[in-house]
Amino acid sequence: MRRARAALLVVGGLGLLTGCQPLPLPLVAVYLDGQGVPQALVRTCDEDGRVLGPYLEATEQSVGRGDAWPEGPWDGWQAKGKWHAADFPLFTPPADWAVTTQGHLEYRPGLTYRFSVADPEDYAWSSRVTFGAAELTALQPGQVLTDDGAVPREQFEEEARKSC
């Protein structure tokens, strides 16, 4: 009985390590441009420069990095399918992405936002950033916000390159 239980624990543990969850990579960041407009930076490990299912959602509830997203209504946009990675104003995704929207699509203080993309082929990786307006406005010139916090843009670009 002990051997059977131990074997199940090992097999279950291996299952957790072998792909049940995508590997989180530092491939997205956000920042405010010179006019105070939120911008998104999207990098990818895909050879064709694509990402899967980019989306932005907002909630009035406070959500920390790594916390589960609350159930219920949300505001934002999503682009189902595979799309070429791009840099763009966060609330105006690229015109060639087939975007659907829900609720308000504007930058508002007091909300928590999450922006996310994933591996377009086998969901081996994903990347997201969870943030509030206070975190964006606290950025210094040349910094971007990732899910690990504020970093110089050059560091974000280097970490994105190295992660692939």
C-alpha cells in the first residue's frame, strides 16, 4: 500500500512538472508613454513572431500578482486565435487582431488590470502582467512594468531574449 501511494505521488508530481501549467516567461510589459497613455510591449518565443489569445481584463477588486482572478463581470478585450506580437496602446490593440470587447475599454484609476499572452503552438509558455494605475504612474522614465515589478526597458528586452 505504501509503495502504491508513493508511486502515485511520484507520478502526480511528475505530471505537475511536465506541462500541466505553462512556463511563465517575462514576455509582456506595460508603461505610460509621454502623453500618459498605457502602452503594451509583447515579445514571443515563436519562430513566426506570434502569440495566442492576447487579452486585457480589468476588475474593481484588488488582485495581487499571482493571485487568482476574481469570478464575475470584467471589462476589457480579447483576441482569440494566433496573432503577430506587437507593441501598441494597451486599450487599442492592433487593427488586424480580431478583438472582442466587454464593458468599459478605458484606463481608469482604482481598477486592477491583467494583460496576458501565450505560446501559439503548444501552450508551453505564457506571460502576463497584473497592475494598477498607481504602479504605472510610479514608473520612472525608461522603466516598464512586468509581473516581477518595475525594470528598465533594456532589462525587459534582455530578459525576454534570454527566456526563449
